[in-house]
Amino acid sequence: MNNDNTIEKINEIIDSVRPYINMDGGDIKYIKYENNIVYVTISGACIGCAFLDVTIKNGLLETLKAEIPEIEDVINITDD
């Protein structure tokens, strides 16, 4: 899978999980894909939530890795 196809697939997966995050008052935005790491920004009610790391690591990361095995991590960054 080339980088453009990988980014397109990442965005499709993020779009598929977004409704679940929205239901809890949060949102997720794709920032970039670099060195097998996906960078996102989580916002809204999810900021400061005790389950944020679980959502990212057990939810989003595992969903991404199931479709794109080369992904090694998902990192939440602040949207400056």
C-alpha cells in the first residue's frame, strides 16, 4: 500500500470511529502519518477523560492495525 492509499485508509477508519467518540461529546481529527505512526487530535469532552488512553490504544490503534499492520502507534497531539 503506498503512502497516499495508507492515509486514505487511515482517514476512512477514523471516520468510522468518529461517531462513537462524538456520542461521548468528543471529536477526533487526523493530523499526519509519519514513520508508521498516526498523529491525531482528540478534542471536546474527551480531553481529560480517564478513558482517553484506552480509546486511543485499545480502540483506534487496534482498529487501524487490523487494517494496516505496519502502523506502530497512534499519538494524540494538541491542535495548536
